[in-house]
Amino acid sequence: MPPTWIPRSALIAALALALGACSSGDDDDTAAATEETPATSAPDTTLAPAPPTPGAEWEVVDPAAVGLDGAKLEELADVAEAGKSNCFLVVRDGKIAGEWYFRDTNEHSAQEVFSASKSFASTLVGIAQDDGDLTISQPASTWIDEWKGTPADAVTVRNLLSNDSGREWSLALDYVQMLQAEDRTAFAVGLGQPDPPGTVWVYNNSAIQTLQRVLQGATGEEVTEFAEDRLFEPLGMRDTDMTTDVAGNALMFMGVQSTCRDMARFGVLALNRGNWGGEQIVSDAWWDGATGTSSTIMNAAYGYLWWLNREGFLAGATAPVNVEVVESPDAPSGQLVADAPEDMFWAQGLGNQIIQVDPGSRTVVVRLGTGEPQPQPPTFGRNDAARVVTEAVLEE
């Protein structure tokens, strides 16, 4: 797999901006804080009827055929084009109801999806748990020898997925030094443990990168091969790759190269709670933890490396948030998109690389575009994508 490179001049500005975008209306609940998703035995492959799933080739239909307003989708496509998009795609009930390409791209144009890659990493962890290779309640030190006998020994896999690991973080560490490291996993593993796990939430790319060591150790496979065999190939994601650093480590926090159509396939898998044509690629139970409820009281908008529309305390991503702040009587409450369904969720990366999944309307929206940190005009983001659900779904 080819390594991922980012120009040095863009490192701080681009990726720090990605963090800020995550905490705004556009760009990364409380009850599940102590409950783990159980490991399962062999996935159930006998579910019937199977939810709508694209075949080897997508079925493309008129929007009205699946209960969508074609004129409204065209209007949103114009917004997407003005917002520096490369593509904009809408799926309902497993069929493409609208698809637009801009800026000399087409259905096979693959690009970096930045932090949307995290949601792929989450799903790979879910598959490994279903296989019995790990449980997310286990200490990550089970596979990271350097953490044994240190304060990091208390960090669980779940903490890494929830971004409340307490691992060392700063903008310079996360967005300059790690990106300059040839071995990004070794760099991330070697950082300190200033806070106990579960006490601080911060959008920590370095901590997430340590999942590479966890997954490879637990499965006994290179993570790139595991992703291809267990996720990309079964879903027919023919134009998607998981890239590596110079040392050959799969990138977990960014680095997936994909297309609008392939991202939509992943979105349909999420919409169908892991079911693909009757086969359970990752268990239904996994989605309860990953997207069904907030993974931490310190950020209602975060599951297991997915962004949620749950109402509650919303953490900004450019500074750590601790439990005391959240438990304050003055702590603010809100949603990422206030007028959208609470069970909507997103994979999202720098520059608003978006997969939006809405279970209630059975829709998936994908938007890929520029990776600029401060684009003018602003890019097409979460609030725009949510309009597919709030404005384009016809009454049934």
C-alpha cells in the first residue's frame, strides 16, 4: 500500500482546522460509558429478509422512485458544487437516487478521506471482536508491550475508540510531529499518559493510531490485508485502499483512499447495521455501541470513532474536556445538527469528507471534496448533507 504524504506547510493549519471543524456545525450520551459490546460467536448469516444492498453494480433510479424530491436534490447538488465538492451522492433503500461529479472527477476518482478513515478503523475493531480476537474492554497493553506496568496499562481498547484514553495530546504532537514520523505507530505508542483513562476527552489522532498495533496483534494479520479481506472485498469496494506510513503501518486515524460510490457502500453497511446481502459482516450488537449511543459523558456527539447527532454536552476538539466541566450545572447542551434526527450519524474528515447515515429515512449521503483547511467559500458540510433528510424526503 502506498504511504500517505501531507505537505509540511499544511500540517498544523489543515489538521488543527479539521479539529475545529469537528466541533462546529460542519466536519469528529452518556448511558454506554460502562457497558461493553460483548464478543459474539460466528456472525449470523441467516438473517431474512436481507435489507436492500447494492449488487456488484449499483442500481440507479429516479429520485421519485424511492420517495425523494428530485428538484430538491438538484438544488443541494448546486450547493455541493459551490462548496468545492468533487462528488455528491444520495442513496435510498440501497439504490442511487442522485449522483453528481465536479472538478474533473468521476465514479472511479479515489481521494484521501482524512478522518472519515477512523470509522473504517472502528468497524475493523468490531469485526475482530466478533471473531473473538479481542474484546474492547481489554487493556490495549495486551498487544502494546511498552505500556505494560505503566499508567497506560489501564487504557482499554474502548478508551481508544471513544477518545477518552487520557493519552498525551497537543496540536504540535498530533498534527506536526506524528505526521513527520516515519513510524507513526511507534511515535504514538511512545507518548505519555498524563491523565487516567475515562477522565478527559480530546480528539486524539495519536491515540487512535495505536489501534494499528492492537488490531495487528489481535488478528495476526497486517491491518491493510484484514481490511481488504473482511471489509472492502465483501462490500465490492474495488476503488478503496487503506494506506500506510513509511514504516509500513496501516494508518488508522486517516489515510483511506476511496470514491463516492465506495464510501456509499460502507454507508449502506452502517445503515443496515453490519448486514450485507444477508451476511453479517460485523455484528448488529457492534452498531449499538459504535453509533447507537454516546460512548462518553464528555461528548454526546461521539460514539466509537463515529460522529453522532445525540443531544447533550458537545466537546470542542481543539482542547481537552474533563469530567468536571461536563458535570457543571452550567455545561451547555446541543446537537451537531439541531433540526435533524437524533439517530443520524456520520463518518467525517478534514474538509468535510462525509458519509451521512440516517436510519429513519433509510438514506446515505456521501460528499467528497477539497481538503483545504480554510476554503473560501466554505465547503459543503454536515448541515447541508442533513437537508437531504429534512427537506428532500417525500411523505410516505
